Amino acid sequence: MNTRSLTLRSLLAAAIASLSFGAAAQSTLLNASYDVSRELYKDVNPAFGAAWKAKTGKDVTVNQSHGGSSKQAMSVAAGLEADVVTMNQSTDIDILVERGGLVAADWRDRYPHQATPYTTTSVFLVRKGNPKNIKDWADLARPGLGVIVPNPKTSGNGRYTWLAAWGSVKAQGGSDADAQAFVSKVFANVPVLDGGGRGATTTFTQRDVGDVLVTFENEAALIARELGADKFEVVYPSISIDASAPVAVVESVAAKRGTAAEARAYLDFLFSEDGQRIIAKHYFRPRSEKVLAEFADRFPPIKTFKVEELLGPWKEVHPKHFADGGLYDKTVVNR
Amino acid sequence: MSAVAAFFNPTRQTRVLPGFGLSIGYTLVYLSLLVLIPLSAVFLKSAELSLAQFWDVVTAPRVVASYKLSFGASLLAAAINAVFGLALAWALVRYRFPGKKLIDALVDLPFALPTAVAGIALTALYAGNGWVGSLLEPLGIKVAFTPLGVLVALVFIGVPFVVRTVQPILEDLETELEEAAASLGAHRWTTFRRVILPILTPALLTGFALAFARAVGEYGSVIFIAGNMPMVSEITPLMIITKLEQYDYVGATAIAVVMLVLSFVLLLVINLLQAWSAKATGRNR
Amino acid sequence: MAVAGVLHGRVDARRFETNAATRESPWVRRTILGAALAFFALFLLLPLVAVFFEALRKGWGTYLTALSDADALAAIKLTLITALVAVPLNLVFGVAAAWAIAKFQFRGKHFLTTLIDLPFSVSPVIAGLIFVLLFGAQGWFGEWLSAHDIKIVFAVPGIVLATVFVTFPFVARELIPLMEAQGREEEEAATVLGANGFQTFWRVTLPNIKWGLLYGVILCNARAMGEFGAVSVVSGHIRGLTNTMPLHVEILYNEYNFAAAFAVASLLALLALVTLGLKTFIEWKASQAVKETD
């Protein structure tokens, strides 16, 4: 009995220790981010730590949490104590403004370029030699083709793909009806909808399913690098979507944890030349003209459109397309 | 505690033993804190919807398609497990063959192997370029990323249930019954059908129901192999996740309520089956 | 679950094979055996082999590096802590519940047993969701917890809670049928002879149920370490802080680090194998105990 109460006591102590551990550790930041930015921030975090140390003489550790963009936003809204959020879609930060004012309403104005340190775009990844001769969006609607995209319901990457396909019709002066007819043909070619960008990549590259993977430029470049340049090649369509990644400080968390200064400096670092260079190394298009020029060979010019300019404000576009019973649901359910 | 004890009113002759109040009290408090109160949160949250809204959410076409897949595939998986689980249990009890001990031990693997690991391993095996998938693909059978893949994952997680409920009954089976049947001239198949199967039926049903109940809620292993196509290969737990991704807590809990109620009914049936099984076999377990 | 097997000495199959009345014709026997073995190979053996094959595909060096990675070690530690808290809690509960249910007759017993079983068939996703509804920032206790700076969800306590929930019925489920089968005569005799409740339990009941208890604990532990769905919802996925081993597997997998993902997975599979080995040992011990008392 003695030994039992002893174990119970030590267990209780362990539980309490772990409780306080989360709260006590200062001079750490938590960056809640989306799924495919993990390699980027793995490099950014130590670089920022060194820069902060050089500037203030203090240590700071940045922890990372990754998942689907919306899922991460929801976790932060439900209490995940992230000091900064770095998402791939502005609606996922707007939701934090709406739900309990975790982020300042004017978060877009607090950093350059609407608080987006980099941008990327949706491109095609095809098998080596492009056997199906896929050149542009219109080719994706060809009957019998296998198109791999992540699930637009659960992934920002998938939503950008949907909107890019939609926008490719609108940009040529097509109507909403034309756009819907086109994307429904494209999505009829989709054999698997993975939960996130990474799942779709695995399906395409490891399981050999499909003829083309539509994903972010940085992801396509990473695949070519990590999984063999001899197996895949990237195809740039004539026009694609501007997918800017927004960032913000979670004010309420930073205030509570006393990390506001570090959190702001962290986001500032993303816009600094050093930060932009790391960003470019990971095949995200940097905002700095100078850094972009340095890495010009990585980023072939591509015409892009902004969601806000072509399709309307995100606040309207998002529910119109992706809410339950929205355009996406109607298309996939009725096919 | 005594009030609790009084409510449950254990019959007089069982009162000799001490500790009823304490143990039932502790059981109820722990059960309430960890299971009942948390689960009630689901019901209360879904009550934020009006009845009509609730109905709309839980009968949306995609959700209904997901019930069909979740419950249909689970039913089929449980049935497959009933047949092959019985064969496996039969072989383990009645035959001698090399590796029997190892196979007997590995039957419990799906209990112990984390579902995500199982999902990844099964997908790797049954995808078009996997060890098994590459054999089936030329025959025109696609497993991974189709409803068939869902079925494979659900069969995997349900394997131990039928084997482990049928096995002890088979071991306890008196050979006299079969000897009597044989001496009366009954064909072996007739003996199996008329003598053995009726005795095994309650245990088979229990195993079937347990495998079914487990399969309906399964998420981790299925999600990798399912393909997740709307109306085709989306399981109900994925619909809950999808709602959550859209910040739709209330919608998610509405579907959760449907699943919870069904689970509870299922389990109640299982427990009654077990009581019946105990009676039918004359065993007190 | 695998309840009844525990106290059974495995029956010698020879008994059936030598008896004409309980023997099948050779082709029936071959068919049944073939079907059983094919099923076993396809659904149990191959997935297990695949895990180890993938883990070692790039050699032992990669394998060991993957396991000694700081984040992997943190995940292993968190998994151990979680199991260390969750299993004893459910152990105490399981014994109390089994005592009440098996040794006494009372109203609503089937109902209570069903409630205890409920977490077993609740989808893990829902299991995680309920704790977010309770302890999340906008949950019932969210404000109070935030005011007192207590973190439950997206921290270790939430992971422990979700794990306790999904492993809730395991010990109780093993013990209830076992204790029912044993009846209460022995305990009643002890009580009549003047033993108090605790002595009765410690000296009479516990020795009778110890193997079943251990079996329940082992299954409970295996599930606690392997839970994915529920923990995934409440974890927050903070590298090195709130990732358990199954979550770490998923992360590595998503980083295209397949060898490392399967390396950590193989550790979990190894745990499953140790679990099964222990289980077999317990069954053997239990059958020895039965033989002795016979």
C-alpha cells in the first residue's frame, strides 16, 4: 500500500509539474502555422534566435505547430497559446479577429504587403517528360486524366487550386457559369481527395496515382528536390492565383505571456533581408526585389491574379465557394 | 454514498460483502467526471440548433452518403470477420500446424498497433504500386483510395473481436455432443450446422457486434486509405472533422450526437447479447 | 474483448484431431486452414512486416538516427508520461467498478455496464472534441481556466484526459466477467470470519484476479500509447512539447521522412509485439494457476 500511495503521489507531482511547465517557460514563442511551411520555419527559427540574441543579448526559442491552416486557426481560437500565426489564407486570421479579438482588426496594416512576407502560386507537377502533355488549366478538364488536389473543404492548398481553376476562366472573360462548368470537369477527374497538401503529394509521388498534381510552387519544387528530379517536372500554367501567406501577432496571447516584443520582432524578421533570403531558399517568392533578383532562376515569371481583384473580397468568396451547400459542394455532390 | 447505495438497492443477501457504497459511488463519480459530463457537452452544444436545423445537418446528402459508407462498410467488415474469424478460431483450437502460437498471439495486433501506423502500412500495401495492390491492379481491382480500401482497414481493426469471443466457447465445447451426433449417423456438415453453430451463435453475434461498433467510429486507419471522395469514400468521422475545419462546432456536434446515440444502442444490444450468450451456453461469463 | 481466454488453458488440438467424431475430411480441413491462414497473412502479418521493412529500408544508421532525434525522444517521453498517468487511474476505476458490478445485484446493472463500455465505441474524433468543448477557450470552463492560467487542451493534461477517456473501459471490461465467474462465496466466507473489506480484497479477491487484471492493464497501456485520433484533436501539435509518438509518426510522414516515420512506427509495433508476448505469458501463467487449483 505504501508503495502504491508513493507512486500515486509521484504521478500527481509529475502531472502538476507538466501543468506548470507549459505556463512557466518564458522567452519562448509558439508559431502556429499551416501544413507545408514546416521546413521554412525550421530554418527561420534558429536564424531569428541568433538575430534576437545579437540585438538584445537574450535567448528566445521558437516552437512550431503545424496542421491544416483552418484547423490551426481553430486550435488557436480554442486556446492553443500561439504568439504568432502564419497562415496561407487571410480568412484563417480574420476568424481570430471575429472570435474573441485574439488578433487586432487592422492586422493587415501592421506589416508591409498586407502583412504577407511572401507569396506563392498554384502550379502543376507532372511525371517526367510530361507524357500527357499538360500545359495549361484547360488540359486538366480533358476526360480520362487523373488530377490530384487536396480536399478544398479541409485544406487551404485545395481551396487555392479550386479558385485558381475558377479564376483561369474568369480572367479570360468567362462567366461564373462557364467557370463552374469548367471546374466541375476538372474535379470530375479527381480520384482522391487527401486531407492536406502533404497527403496529396504522397498520393501522387509514392502511390503513383494520377497524371498531374496541382499544388503550391514551393511544394512542387520541394518534391522535385526531395523525391527525385528525374521523376517529376514542374509545369507553369499561363495564369495562376496569387497565394500570399498572411502573418499576425496573436495580441491577447502575447500580452498574457509578455512576449509582445519578441513576437513583433519575429514577424519583422520575416520581412528583413535575411528572412527574405531564407524564404526564397525554400522556393517561396520573396517580397524584397533584391532577394527576388538573387534567386531569379528559381522563379520563372508567371502571370497571377489576386482573389480580391478578380473574384471579390475573401469574406464573400470563401462562404460562396466553400461553405456547406456552397459552389464546391454543389459541384462535387451533383456530379 | 448510502443514498446512492439505497437507490440501487442491492438485494438483501448480497449485502454481506462490504464496499458496495464505496465502489459504486467511486464508479459513478469517475464515470460522470470523465465520460458522462464530457459527452453531455456534445448534446448541449448541438442543442444550439433548432430541431429543423439539426435535421438538415444530419440528413445532408453528403452526410447521409457517409452514414451509408460507414455503417455499410462496417457491417460488411464485421461479416467478413465473422466468417474468417470463425475459421481462424476453429483452426487455432482444433488443428495443429507450425507457427500456431505465433499466430494466436498476433491476432491481438490490431488492438495494440496504433491506428495511424496501421493506416499508413495498409495504404503502402494496397496502393496500386504496393505489394498486394500491384497484384490486384492487373485484375482491375483497386483497393486503396476506394470504398474497398475503407473495408480493408475496417476488417483489419475488427479481426480480434470474433476470434477472441468464439475461441473460448470452441475450447469449452464438449466433444460428447459431436460424438453423439456422429453415432446417430449425422453427416459432419449437419453436425456443424445443427449442433455446433447454434452453440457458437451468441458468441459469434457478440464478436460481430463488437467489431461493428469499433469499425463505425474508426478514423485513424481509414483516413489514409479511403481517398475521401465526397459521396463515395467519405466516412462519418471525416464529416465531423470537415465541419470542425470550417469552425462549425455546432454542426460537428450534431453529427456526433447521431453517432453517439447509435453507438449506445449498439452497445446495449451487445451487452444483452452477452447476457443471452451466458444463459445459452450455461456459462457464467 | 479477449476476456474469456485469460483463464483458459489452451486446449490440446490433438484431442480433436484423433477423434473421428470431431475431425473433418482432409479437404475441408485444408480449406478452413487455408482460408484462416490467408486471412491472417493478408490482414495481420503483411502490415506488420511492411512497417519493419519500410523502417529499415535505408539501413540501421538512418533507423537509429531517427529514433535518437530530440523531437522523437520528446515524443517517446510524453507517450510514457501519458500512459503512466492514464493507466493507474483506469486501473483503480476498473477494480472499483468490477467490485460493484460483479459482486452485487442491483437495478440498472446492464445500463451501467453499457455506459462504461461507451468510450470504446465512441469515435476517437468525438472523444477529442468533447474536451475541446469543455476546456477550450470558448468552452464551458474556458474563461475560468484562462483566468487561473491553467492549460488543459493543447497541453499535456488534455492529452492525458483524452487518453484516459479512450482507454476507460479496458480494465473494467476484463475484470467484470472474471469476477462474476468467480462468484462471491470466498469473499463472503472471509467477511464472516471477521476480515475487513480491505483485507478481503487484498488477500482473497486480488490473488484470484491478478492475471486478468494484468492483462487488462497491458491492453489498456497498449491503447494508451497508441491512441491517435482523440489525442490529435487536443494536442496542438507543438513539436517537442505536445506530440506523442503516433502524432510524431504522422508529422514525419508528412515531411516525406518516410524511413523515420516508419522507424518510430516500428517502435510502436515493437511495443505491440511485447504487449502480445506478455499477454501470452500471462495466459500461460494463468492456465498454470488454474491447473494447480484443479
